[in-house]
Amino acid sequence: MNYQETLSTLYPLVNFGLVVLIWIVQLIVYPSFLFYKRENLVLWHNKYTQRIAIVVVPLMLIQLIISFANCILDFSIIKLSFFLVIVFLWIFTFTSFAPIHFKISENNFETGQLKQLVKLNWIRTILWTILFIFELL
């Protein structure tokens, strides 16, 4: 198996992992934050973010690297579009979600920010789902 075959086999698996993960976060994890008492949420959130990072960070890094490699090795407008959506997801994650997570970890959050996580996460959920579906086509 050559390098491009390896990438084309791994890429849909990584995208599938991110889709499953983001739907779990969207439908279960983020909404559950509203049911915790403040002190319990802070304690759980600190454990949750450390544990979820073990799964999310490698998947996102691999997705970014493969998408970039696909653009370099076999350029097309579609592959560039995929890469740009992934870059957007990175920027969106670090500019919109990371600050809210830091506030939760520091017990410096409002209930509205917990609701905002759910609302904003629909954007990531839809984009990662679209990426996965179009990758299969």
C-alpha cells in the first residue's frame, strides 16, 4: 500500500470518528452541562476536558494533516475546500469554544455560556457531518 492509499483509507475513518464524537458532544455532553450543580460541573468539566482531549486532539490533527497532504499530493478545488473547512473548524474551536471551556474550568461562567456551547456546536456538528458525507461520495 502506497502513501496515497494509506491516506485515502485513514481519512474516512478519522472523519467518521470526529462525526461520531461531535454528535455525542452535541446531543449528550454539552446539554448535560445544564443539569450539573455549578461546583459539580467545574469538577467534572476539568476531568472531561482532559479526557476528551486524548481523543479529539489526535483526530483533529490527523484530519488536518491528511487534508493538507491531499491538497499537496492531488490538488483539486474540492480538496482545497475540505482543507479550508477544516482550518475554519480549528479557528472556530479555538476562538469560540476554548474561551468558554476555560471559563467553566475557572468557575467563571454564566448559564448562557453553557447554552451557547450547544447552539454554536451545531455549526461544527453540521460541518463535520458534511465533510464525512462528501468524503464518502
